[in-house]
Amino acid sequence: MPRSIDQGFTDFLQKLTPSSAESQASQTHRASISACLKNNFGLNRFVRIGSFGNATSVSGYSDVDYLASLPREQLTQVSTSTLAKVRNALDIRFPNTGVHVNCPAVAVPFGTARSETTEIVAADYMGDAYGYNIYDIADCAGGWMKASPDAHNAYVASIDGKLGNKVKRLIRFIKAWKYFRSVPISSFYLELRVAKYATGESAILYDVDVKRVLRMLADAQLANMQDPMGVSGYIAACKSDASKEDALSKLETAATRAENACGASGKGNITDAFDWWRLLYNNEFPSYYY
């Protein structure tokens, strides 16, 4: 039995959404990590952030992120030294996991599933702004930079709510392309870019808006994005010029494939449209027939 394009995206969304078992696995190690940090440094706040914390994670690919607000006296002026201290403490507690620094976090790779990899972002509470907690986190150059997961989650949730809870799903579709095609673009950047895009929309149609977002990103050449919440300054899409060059090449290809898919749909060539979507998503998109 053939699917429609809408059914294809609905089925794809189900595939991308972490299972209850995966979500449970993501929480398994929370208590032991929290206890380790508290015993070694003290702990002001320990909260889940990132894709799992914002319901935009991709099954099998997204890890779990926590913000650990540590007492200021435990932090160092050079942020890399703070990350090293946290890494050493966690490595002693979990010696067989391969704990390592993955700036601005420390990664603890439990198990084989990506959802069992837990990343800890050491943070210094700096106060409140507009009702949200503001922190300093490592800027990956030895210094510190402002961040507010609470503010950014609220920003995305607000736009999502105004558009029928479809914006977070759209973000998930864009992140899926990133993961399935190994595109070196920051998930945080994509999340805010898609949310910002959606502020100008009155409704979300998954195939049309995936196409538009990809073309928007390509035409903008992955330019730095000004934080819409005014916390983090300008947000870069990629970690290096080489990564950006790779990402732009893959992005142009993806935008063209999405345009071809939508063009085929417009002509009633649904099988061709499915073929283009499957090509865009490296054959992870559902096939035309059940």
C-alpha cells in the first residue's frame, strides 16, 4: 500500500523519536554523576539540557546533556582547567567508560547506545536576566561565554506552541539530515535557526518547510547567528573553516534534493518524491510502499 508524503513524514517522525527504553537509558546514570560532582565540587544545580531536554533529539544519535552549576570557588579562570578537573573526577568514578573533554562539556560514554553518552557542561551561575538563569560556560578557547539553556528552551517552546507543536518536529527533521549525512553543523545552531525561521510562518508543512529551511541555510552560507535571546552573542554553525566548507557542500546538495522532492510532489510524481527524500536522508526516510 502506498504512502502519501504526509504519511511518510509522520512515519519518519516516529522513527526519529527516541523510544521509552532509550529515554529511560538516558536517565540511568544521572544520580551517580550528580553524586560524583557533588562529592568532589559541591553542586548548585544539575539539570538536563540540549536535545533530550528540549524534545528535539534523534533516536540513536543524540547524546544526553546536563548543565552542572558548580560553586564558583571550584572554578578556574582558564575554563579548560575546569573541564580537566571535572574530567578527572568523573574518570576516577567511571574508569572504564573513556571519559574525555568534548568542549564545552565532559563526555562520559556509557554503553554502546549514543543515548547513553552523557555530557556534562560545567557552569558558573552569573545571575538572572528576563527571568532566566544566566551562566558562564567554557568557550573552547580557554575563556568563558554566556549561556542560558532555560532561555533558549523557552524561546523554542514558545514558537513551537504557536505553530501546533510542529516546530520541534521540524527541528528533528533537520537534525536527522545532519546525523544521517554526517554534516558538521552545531545542533544548537540548527535548533535556533529553525525556530527563528518559524517565527515568520503561519503554519508548518513538513516537506515544504524542510525544503525552505535547507535553502535558507544554504543561501545564508551558514552565517553566524545572533542569539535571539540576547545571551550568547553570535552563534557559529561550525567549529572550523574546514567543517564549514564540508557542511556547505552537503547543504547545497540537500537543498537541491529537497527542491526536487517537492517539485516531484507538485507534479503528482509521488514515487519520485519519495526517492528524493530517501536520497536526502541516506535511505533512512520511509519507502513509498508499506
